Amino acid sequence: MTMRPDPTFHASPKLAMEAPAENFAYTLLLSPDFSKPDALAVIDVKPGSPTYSQIVHTVTMPNKGDEFHHFGWNACSSALSPLAGHAFIERRYLIIPGLRSSRIYIIDTRPDPTKAKIHKIIEPEEVFKKTGYSRPHTIHCGPDGIYVSTLGGGGKDGTNGPPGVFIMDCETFEVLGRWEIDRGPQTLHYDFWWNLPRDYMVTSEWALPPQFENGIVPEDLLSNKYGHRLHFWDLRARRNVQTIDLGANHQMALEVRPAHDPVREYGFVGVVVDTTNLEASIWTWWREGGKFHAEKTATIPPEPAPKEQLPPLLQGFGAVPPLVTDIDLSMDDQFLYVSCWGTGEMRQYDVSDPRKPKLAGSVHIGGIARRTPHPNGKAFAAGPQMVEISRDGRRVYWTNSLYSTWDDQFYPDGVPGVEVMANAGGNGGLELDKDYFVSFPDGYRAHQIRLEGGDCSTDSFCYPSV
Amino acid sequence: MGWPLAVSAGLMDKSPRALFRALWALSVGHLVATLLVLLPFALLLVLADWQRPIQISASLLVIAFGLYRLIARRHPRALARIPPTQLALWSFAVALAHGAALMLVPIYLGLCQAFELDAGHQAAGELMQASLGMAVLVSLVHVAAMIGAGGCLAWLVYRYLGLRFVSRSWFNLDAIWATSLIVVGVVALTFNLSRWQ
């Protein structure tokens, strides 16, 4: 309980862009063979600092086998929601779920990120008992609590009942229970986000735990059994109001990125692979006349490659699929960044006309066949994966691991954890920063990045940019 | 209470009309909440012999609620689960949750006394009419004051001050609010005890 709202809470996306830049980047580290405990790395990203681009603090967990993946804050700009009428909380705790263990860590980042420490651990049993869900994934701070999406239902392999969203208290971190009242046809889950004043939520689909925990299941992919639908919900009534099937061949509809400005009722979702031609695609969804619509607005073709350059999984195809595994939208809703983890490319699309994305910039790094090194000459294993944009839109950070078992299938030579950064021009254009290159300790891979004071996939706003 | 909702509505629809529509919904909800709390007391006033105990109980009720708000500092987050389209309901719920309506009770009972609405010689019917009239009047004046102040603030932020003002001007008044409930209750209690013969 504070006397003033946290200074990193902003009423509109425009105010968030004008706020001071980030000094620290938090990055999740995972031990892919589960031999070591997972960790949170705190990286100095303050230009001119003597420890710039170095890990200045690590919080190592007490357990093994958690598999860190995504994470988020206990509170963000959504606390300024005029409906909540109570913004006196702090952006202080990072909520880190173990995707494999279902354990949730609460990390205290105050008074100083370089002294971050474990505040509380929520054991998997509490999640199972209170929600019937497992494999917690995406974290979003809402005005009435912390929302957590899950990939698994009950039972040992998470297939006993559908996965969904649950809510936690943002101060006591008590698991409160399931969010859904009526899930409609939703049986798979992945990412979710919302438009708070317009009162809707959008959720996407990846797969059930048996389809991802031990690696990608090629038979399931080729028979189109991975997720390919978007679900739209009445946020406060907690009901599924509409489901849009992107088509069964559009396998794995992952990150959901609504426009940050709540007046704009549209957003984007990335599809990993089209099983008819190995293309990846970007889809735009929007609301018009009380109904939601979605259409494919950009495609990225596969790149032919000789068999000897391909992992066994892809040798029968003779080509590298782009594999769009993450997308992120800049705070002004102008640029969409698209990670092509297979071909080793970070694409920047101008989406000022949301249904006509235009390629505005691109950098190549890594890739199954290309294997482009960093401009500083160092090797970059795998390809661009989890991407995070600074609030002012000028710095784009990314790491290179997708998921322990999947990394091994697509990149059998190993995926040493790396984080890089590219500078974005105000009117488009993207260039890797020669001075920013973080190599993580041996045996660790890196997944999601969170930036101090919020970034382009944490905060939700209740007021339009004016 | 709730003026940022009016700012948000105005900005989302890019129209001052939406701002005033929101203010209207907010006042209706607040008015209904205050009336709901005041009416039982208006009806109780008919029991002329029980004037004092009613007033003392009302004061104690306000003090107790103030203490509860002071000790249980957790904000009712369920308010954020009310759909943004149901502003009147939100305003109604928040007026009850914060005790804004309850605070009026001692003031209302005091006014009834000042205007001798509780005099024992009046017929019950007349008394009822007069005390109900007073309850409506008190609620209307209260809501007019609240919406007047909140509405001016909403308009200033919407038109001149800008959104930065929303987070910059927002102070945590929970403790002050709870204390003021207690103060109102204590003042009414002291007044009633001193005059109880």
C-alpha cells in the first residue's frame, strides 16, 4: 500500500513512451537438461555504464526442472484503471512460472534490481488444487489481480480437463481460482491479452503438454492437431463470445498482440507454420459491428536448403521453415517485430495500416541453414526468438531459445544462451548493436526478457494516447 | 468519486458528450446508493420515542465502519470486475463500499432534528413525508456537490490538464477517508449523548 501510484504506471501508451528509458533487462535462464536450477539474470542496459551489456545479478532458484519460459509483473499501468479506483500498489514483483513444474516464483526487485531476491514460492500443488490447471504460462497484471494462462489441465500429463486462465492476488500472491465461467469450444491454450476499456480478451492456442513437453510430435503437426484458433471473450462476464478458426493448416497460433491504444480495436497474432507449404504468417484481427474478424495479412516463405544443412526433422522437406515463434508490437502501434526462429531473421513490419503490414526493416542472425554471425563476429546459435521492445520503440532485444526439447530437435548442435539488441529508426529500419551481446553461463539457455519500468508486452492502458 | 471514468469515456469516444453521459450515470448510481442507506432511517424516525437510541446507533455504525475501513486496508478489487458500460452500477457499488452513503446518516438525522421533524406531536403520516422529503433533499444536495466537484475536475483534465494529471494527482486518501467517517460519527455521538436526558 503506497501513498501515490507507482511512477512507472502510465495512463496512456504515449505517456509510457515519454517516460525514462530502462536501465535493466531481466532475462529468464533455463537449464535444458534440468541438471541445474533455473535462474533470473539481471542485465545492465544503461548506455555508458561500466557494466553495460553484462549480467550484474543472478537469482538462482532452489529447485530443478522448473523450465522457465514467460514471466510478468505483479502490477502495471492497468492499476490506473478508473474502475479499480485504487492505484496504490507497486510494480515490484516479477511473477515467474515454471512451465514444466507448475511452480510459481515471486521475485522482489526492490529496492534495487541488483539485489533482487525470492519473496515467495507457490508450490504446484496449490495451483492444481485451487484451479485444476497446470503448466502456467503467460502473466498479465489486471486491475483486479494477476491473470495467468495455463497450457495444461488436471492430471499427471495435464490432459484431464481443458487448460485456462486463473487469477492471483497482486499483493498476497494467493491463487484465487479459475477465471472462466463459460469457455465455449476452447480446449487448448497459449497466450492471452485484452482491451480493458472495451472489455474483451483474446486467447490463442499452442498444444496440450504431451504435444510439447517431450518435443514437437511430427505426426500431430502433419495431421494438423496443434492449435489454430483464436477465442474472443467478454472480459468481465468471463464468457467466450466468439471463436475464429484460422484453418487447420495454420498450425500454432501463438502470441496475441492487441494495439496498445485502447481506442484501436485490432491486434495481431503470429502463426508458426502452414503445413501445406511451410510458410509462416501474420494475422490481423479486429472488431467491427460487434463481431470479431481475422485475416492473413503477411506471409513469410520457407527457404530451400540442402539436406546436409538440415536437422533430421526437416530433411524430408529440403527447406527451412521461417517458424514465427514470437511477435511484439511497438508502444505506438506502428511497428510489429516478427521473430523467424528457423530462418534466423528478425523482421520489422510497418503496421500503421494494420491490415496491410509492410516490411520496413530486417536483420539476419543465426538460422538453421544461414547461421549468420553477430556483427561483432561471435556465433549466434538458433535464431531470434523471444523479442521485447523498449517503451520508446528504439531498442529491440531478443534471445534465442524456444523450449528445451524443441531447441534440440531444430538445432541439434546446441543452443548456448545469447541476448542481443538492435536499434530501430524512428521511421523504420533495424540494425544490430555491435556493443550489446550477452553470453549466458554455460549450460543455460535464455527465454523471455522483461525491461525495467515496463515494456511493450507487459502493460495495458485504460486511456487513449491523445 | 469516479471522475477518471468520465475522462476515460470522453477520450475513448473523442466527445465531451460521452464525458457528461458518464457523469450522469455516476450521479444516478451514487444517488441510489445514498437513498438506499438513508431511507430506513427516514422510516425509523416515525418511532418518536426511540429518537435518541436511533441517532446514537447510527453514530456508532458510522464509527464502526470507519474503523473497519482503517483496519482492513485492502481495497475491494471486485469493483474492477464491473463492466465499463455499467457506470451507474459501479458508482452505486463504490458509494456503498467506501461508506460515502453511510456518512450522510448522522448529518441527515441532525438535520431532521434541527428542522424538528422528529417532534412527537406530529402525525406519523406527516412525519414520514417530511423525513422522506429530507432524505431525498440531503441525497440530492450531496450528489450535486460530488458531481459538481468531480465533473469540474474531469472536464479540466479532459480539456486542459491532460492525462499526466490522472496519475500525478492521485493520492491514497483511504486513511483520511476512514478517519473522517470516524470523526463524523464521534461528533454526532457526542452531540446526541450530551442532549440525551
